[in-house]
Amino acid sequence: MPTSTPFPVRARRADPHGHMTVQEMLEYLRDKYDGFQNKFVGGTSTVAQGNTTLVVTHSLGTPTYSVVAVPAVNPGGNWWVSNKTATQFQLNLAVAAPVGGVPFEWQVKGA
């Protein structure tokens, strides 16, 4: 069952400073959103023609993350992700990249 986000303050109907309560809640939500947004990094990288691997560097900076990668063209065989570190992961192709290489769109999401 999903949990709800607890707000730091509660608005009261007769509060003459209710606008400040609204401001506090907006700032709280901004901070929560920024924290969530900073857990994602993405980009595009290409395995060059004739190669079977590419090391991708990202700026997430945490060793616990998941990778979603999608080839923009048919790589001609299987592909997978390996060798994850806090700032890098490796894209692997089962067969050498064809003429023009194999571009991948990727995104990493921190835990």
C-alpha cells in the first residue's frame, strides 16, 4: 500500500497568516520534487562501428541505481548492461556494431 507524503504544517481556516502556511507547503513540495528529480540522469551514447562495448559515464554518483537503455537501431543481436559503478556502466553487444554504430538512449535512476 503506497504511503502518502506528510505535510509539515496544517492550514487553519481562521489563521490570519494562512498565506505563510501555503508558502511553507509549496517550499516543502519543491524540496521533495527536487530530491526526486535529482535521482534521474539520462543521455544518448553510441557504440561505435565495429565495437562490441561502450563505457558510459553519468553524474548520478551512487552505486545503487537501475539502468534503462534502448537501442535506436537494431543492434543485430542481444545486448546487455554490465560493470556498473557509481559513475559508469557498460553497454555490451553480442555482435560488432554495424556501419554507423548503435546509438542508445539511456537513463539511470538512483534508489
